[in-house]
Amino acid sequence: MRKNGMLVIGGSAGSLDVLLKVLPEVKRDLDFAIIIVIHRKQGTDSLLTDLLAHRTKLNVKEADEKERILNGTVYIAPSDYHLLIEKDFSFSLDYSEKVNYSRPSIDVTFQSAADAYGDNLVCMLLSGSNSDGVNGLITVRKNGGITIAQNPASAQVSYMPEQAILKANVSSVLNIEDMAAYINSLAKH
Amino acid sequence: MSNSGNISDEQVEILINDVLEHHGYDFTGYSRASLKRRLSRLYSLDKHVSFAEFRYKTLNDNVYFKHFVEGVTVNVTEMFRDPTFYRLLRDKILPSLNTYPFIRIWLAGCSTGEEAYSVAILLQELNLLHKSLIYATDINPTVLEKAALGMFPLSQMKSYSENYIASGGKKDFSSYYTANYTLAKFDSELKSKMIFSTHNLVSDRSFNEFQLILCRNVLIYFDRPLQFRVFQLFDQSLDNLGYLALGTKETIDFSPISPTYKRVGTDKVWRKVSA
């Protein structure tokens, strides 16, 4: 990934544990932004942001609409809105119909990130029990981005990464313990 | 050419331009990522054979154009969405309007009306409905027709009832509607104090003065310059000491009107403090 790129991580059931293991090992001065889209119940936003903020040296915040995306920051998709990426590298929120029974939908964020960042994008799909994110990965790959699935054998719920491997022809499959080193290697300095 | 369901950036701009020139609807200030997604969705849902056909119908077929506006704008809404916000309305904001002989409320972007009926229920429980008027407006005439019917899917009532209780509602929620096959028809008393009308926030002016304006989850689709213009429209339409209520993720902070507004509580409600 070149400078000012983006890493988007999507997940559902069983993905929070992965993030809590991986984020503490990610270095502080990343030259790209990290976006996290995970399915969860409505109204638990600040809890999730606080939980993740305590485990990492990176700045963690919930994404605000029209906010400019900064390198080295972890943005959490707010609950009950779709999170979209604009071509001027800012966020938009959208309260339209659920996609794959989900809002935020991982597909929606992956697809709009693919549109805005093209090949300067890495999208990663973690543990989960539905296939939200799989179509997004296909678009990301088509636009030249890198796609990664968690190794289903290491996932609490293997369906989501299995579907990614089966249908989206992912660039690579990672174990939890290799994710932080991979993310750190995406930084160019 | 097959329909891959995707509209390009150039095609988005072509449609925006067509719709402005031909129909007078101005989408130029809409956030592009969301608009592009809505257009692509409509293009593939309607199974157009080519972009040229989609464009032609949008330009020339007025019935289709109504459907186009409905499809492009987001019309997802619920009753008593964000119960803490409705609790604030119930406990603080609406009671403080009791001093006015007549209460005027503007619900901008009311969509199919779920919020209008929610507000009317609160007004009735606070014994304010008889001296209130709710102006419910939307860009889209089709959704206003639905709103005026006051019928919502019966399947939603369980979740609306939970929202109502979480917002401080004490009554049996089912006392507000009668079940009619798959629909819940709301008490026409509630509707008697609503006026439905088309209004385009982008191009139409202020049409009255209000003590409360609700515009929730509409501005997220607009870019910053358009948001600021709409805030000015609201400012012109709001009485001194009136309230402005926005969606959970929307704010007037950093906008030109923010110096004369004071935040009320932790939800997204501001009060106009000086004119």
C-alpha cells in the first residue's frame, strides 16, 4: 500500500476478540487510516470505542459524517448507520435500508472504499456468522485492492471468512497472531 | 450492453444535471458516495437495459420520475427512534412550549410520517395536541400520501412499542391503533393536527415561524455548504427560544448559526438563544 491508503476491517460475531488481540500490537505512526465496521446491537457505540481505545496507542474514534480521514487514526463505524467513503477522503453516513440484515453493512463500506481508494486499499474480513462483506471484497479485488480473510480455523464463527475464501478469491488468509505484523508491514516508513 | 448495476461518476453528474434542468430538483449538494449508491441501486432494481434508457425515462417519463425521487432519497424511518431523544421531548422540550397559546412544529423530511405520529402521541399525552399544529414536509409527494394515511406495518408494532416504553411512554401502545390485516391504522385524532406538504429544503424558502423544528437524518445526505444553507433556513424559520432537533450523528457545531444556539441535554437538540 502506498502512503495515505486505507485498511478496512469488517467482522461480526467473534470479531471483537480478534481486534482486542491485534490492535495492541499495531504501531502508532501508521501512514494510513484504519476503519472498523463490526455488527453489533444499537446504542453501544461509546462502549466499543472506549474498549478499543484502551487497548491501543492509536487514536480511536467513532467516524463522524463529513469528517476528513487522517492517517494513524482508527475510525469505528457508528451503530445503525452505513459508513461510506467519499472521493475527497471524508466520511458520509447513510441511514438507508439494511444490507444483508445489517446496518452498518460491511459490503457498503468495502464497496465505497474500493471506489475511493482503488488499489491503495486493504480490506480484511474476520469471524462472523453471515456473508456481509463478501461482495465488497469482490469489488475491492476488481478495483486492484488487497483482500484478506481471517483463517476460518482460528475464527470463533468460521462462516464469514469461509464465504470470503470460497467466493471472493482473497489475496491471503491470515492467522490472528500474524495480523498485527502484517498491518505494521503496510506502513512504508 | 448488460446492466452491471453500476453507475459511473460521470453518469451520476449527467443525471444530476438532467434532473435539475428538466425537473427543477437540485441534487448538486448531495454527498456523492451515498447518491451514487442510491442511483446504482435504482438502476439495477428497475432492471434498465442500459444507462441511456435509465436516463431517457428519468428525463421524459413523469410517472417514472416520481419513482426516481422516491428511490434516490432515503425513506427509512421508525416511530420513537432513539428513545432518549423522545424522552427529552416528553420531559423537557414539549412541556416548555406550554406557555405558547399556539404551538407550531415543523418536521422537515418527514418521509412516511412515523415521526409525525410519534410527536403527536407525545403532544396528546401532555395534553398539548389541541393547540398544536405539526407541519410535516418532504421533497417527495409519494411518501406524503403514505404519511397522510397513518397506516404502518403491523409487524413493526412490537419494536415501536418497545421504543415508546423506553422513551417514557406509560400507556398501552396498542391503544393508539387498530389492526387491519397487516397494517396498524393510527387514531385519526392524531392526524387531525398534521398538515402534509411538499417542501424542498434545497430550493424552497421559509414558510412560517416555529417553536420546534425536527430534521433528523436528512442532513447527513448533504454536503457542508448545503447543510449550512439549510441551517440558515431553519434559523429564519425558528422563533427566538425555539428548538432545533437533529439526528444522532448530525450537528450545528462549526456552522454559521452555532453562535446563537445552545445545546440542550446530551441529545442533538439546540435552543435559539438570541436573534
